[in-house]
Amino acid sequence: MKILKDILYKVAIESVTGSTDIAIHKIDFDSRKIEENDLFVAIRGSLSDGHDFIEKAIQLGATAIICDTLPEKLEKGITYIKVQDTNAALAFMAANFFENPSEKLKLVGVTGTNGKTTIASLLFQLFENAGFKVGLLSTVKIMVDKIEYKATHTTPDSITINYYLNEMVKAGVTHCFMEVSSHGIHQKRTEALHFVGGIFTNLSHDHLDYHPTFAEYRDVKKSFFDSLPKTAFALSNSDDKNGAVMLQNTVARKRTYALKTYADFKAIILESQMSGLLLKVNENEVWVKLIGTFNAYNVLAIYGTAIELGMDSLEALRLLSDLESVSGRFQYIISESNITAIVDYAHTPDALENVLKTIEDVRTKNEQLITVVGCGGNRDKTKRPIMSKIATDLSDKAILTSDNPRNENPEVILDEMERGVEPQNYKKMLRITDRKQAIKTACQLAQPNDIILIAGKGHETYQEVNGVRHHFDDMETVKEILEQLGK
């Protein structure tokens, strides 16, 4: 139980009707989960408006309501608090309810289009290997020291974030690494958190189903760095054309990393193989078990963050060499007949191009590269033809298939993808709607020494069709099929 007036600290309040000197059992924005003496926050979402469920929340036992528009009828004995922005109010109230756990550990946020999961997960791994108790909030999972929880969003809601941060504090966690999505920033989920650092990876075509323009998408990312305190660090990829933009107005300590341009943390790729990378990081050489140029950037971001958090540079390099790749991020197996199958989360044009170019760099050119790729339903439609163009341009064969169709007709998604295929590439393109059949076809076409790339879903263990999630794991599927075919 917490007293309402204490929970309201730093909330931009416009009016109060009723008493704020009442005990609150818990906070929720889902009216279905409201119980006796709860505080209900009316959030305006894309599918529904919480203001429509205020009456239901009161019937279920809510004694206080946070809203940006007061109901016409105010119930006796209920406290109504009108605020400027219910999303921002929720962020501050959640932080206050759990006694501001982000101030009791070192929280680092990772934002950008690609690389967030890899960087956050590998930072967790590196600091855990260094002997720290560590937390992780990522697309793949939530970790509270050694205990793993299922993740549902890249950046969870404010209540979930603060709940798990509080669990981390209780477990003695000293460092937490968190993916920060543009949705999460825009919806104020990170508003009341205290970050000791922020990392910018890169910016490319994504989420234009949510953000009306690329400029807004960029500016939302930038606002995260604008909000960092003077005591924090802001580490940005200076090879990305938007890297400098992220640092324009931040008062945090500005740091950069790069492969091509001058930076505080600079690397040169000395060797690039299927088994890893030999890098010269600043003045020292290090071998890492991560593959491709895009991972060289990730390594630099991790190294730079470790240094900014006070780790000795040689210790950081030693720990980098022990890092293992993240589930669904350039994860590969080699079959009995020497077919290499790679599963990668690449679901944006830039990420897909990076993975295909990485394969191009390490292959012998005596084998064929077969790419299986799809695009998700109810998401940014403009990237669909771009994805298929990249796949067919950079592969010997490309199979267009379903990703997570969600509530869209998968045939329509494939129609839109197919429009991006150049006429000269039609002969090397196949269209197979069923994802399992598409993977099976790729395995049937593959000969010894060939490479199969299965892109788009990575770590996901489900396929969402018409709002229902069915078990589906790309790596599990390709292993099973290759074994069945005796390859």
C-alpha cells in the first residue's frame, strides 16, 4: 500500500477532486485487472481509450482515477485527478510507487533501429562475466540476476519496467541494460527513469507504420538523449549520418564509436571469418566470436560502455573475447553435409542488407546462398518491396514467405513484397506462403557447402496468424528438416 499523494510526486496535475490522502493497493491502466483500492490510469491507445472504461474500473473497486478529461458524472467517494498527459503521469507514478528503483542501480538505455538486443544482451553477459549482479530488459527476455522472465515488448510499460527494476534492486543488481524503442520513448514509458548512459546504434527504415515521417522517428530517438542528465554518458555511432544529431542537444558526456571516421572508440577489422572477427580496438587487438561488420559496431558500443562505466580497458577486451552470440542474431548451424543454416532477426531493409553483405564477405563464392524472407503484417508496408529487392539482389535464390501475418492476408503481403523484385531477378525468386514449406524448399535446394539464411523472426518461437500465436521456431525447424532430408 502507498499513499496517493506520495505516488503523485512530479506529476503535472491540472485539477484534483476528492482526497489524495488515501491508501492505494496498486496502479493499473487495464480496467480488467482493477481490484479494491486500486488506482486506474486512463490511457488513450491506438485501439481503445481508457477513458471509456473509467466506470468499469470504479465498479471493480478503483478508488482513484487519473485522466486527461474528467467524466461527465463524478462518483461520490472517488478521487479524480486530471493531468496533462496520462502516459507521463503513469511513468512518474509507477516510479514513485516502486520508490524510484532506477536511481538505485546503474541503468543504461540502448536505442536505434538495429543492434539494440545484441548490445543490451552482450553487455549483460560481459558484466555478469566480470562478476557483477546484472539486470536486462530486452526484446528476447527480462533477466533479474540469474532469474529469467518472458518479455512481451521491446520496451515494457512503465509499471512493468519499474516492477522489474525494483526486483533487481532487491536482488542486489548493480547494473541494468535496457532496450529503448521509439514506441517506448514516444509513449513516455521511460519518462521517469534515471539513466547513467545512453547508446545510439543506427537509424534506418522502420516503424513508419507508427511514426508518420522518418524525421519524427529520428527526433523521438533524439529526445531520449536530450533527456539524459549531466552525470550520464551519451555514446553514439558517428559513422551513422544521424549519430551527430543524437548528441546535438544532450547535456550528457558525449562519446562516439566508429569504424570509418574519427571517434573516441575506434576499430579496424583485421580479419572477418565465419568463426569471428579479429579487431584492432583503439591500440589493442582482440578476437571476438561474433560475425560481420555490423557486429564490429556492436562490439565497439559494448567496449565504449564498459569503459564509461569504469571498467579497465584490458579487462573489457578480455571479456569481449568470451562473448557468445545472442539467440536469433546471426545464429548458425552446420549440417552433416556442410550446409550452413543461419537464422537472423533481420526484419528491416538495413539489417537484411547487413546480414547478406556479411555472408558475402565470408563465403567462398563457390556455393549458393539461399535466402528465406518475409515481412510482418500490420506493420510498415513501405519496407516490403525494399526487403524483397535486397534479398533477390544479394542472393542466388530468394524465397518470399510469411513472417507474422497477424491480421493481414499473407498473400497481399507477398504481393507487395514481389513488387520490389527487379525483372532480371524473377528467375531466382520463389513465392511460398507457408513458412515451414519455404524453409523445407530451401533445404531441398541446398547442396553441400551451400548457405541458407532464414531472416525476419530470429529468436521468436511463434508465428502470429489472425491474432493467434502458434509455436514456430526457425532454428528448430531448419535443424529438423535438414536431419529428415539426411543433409
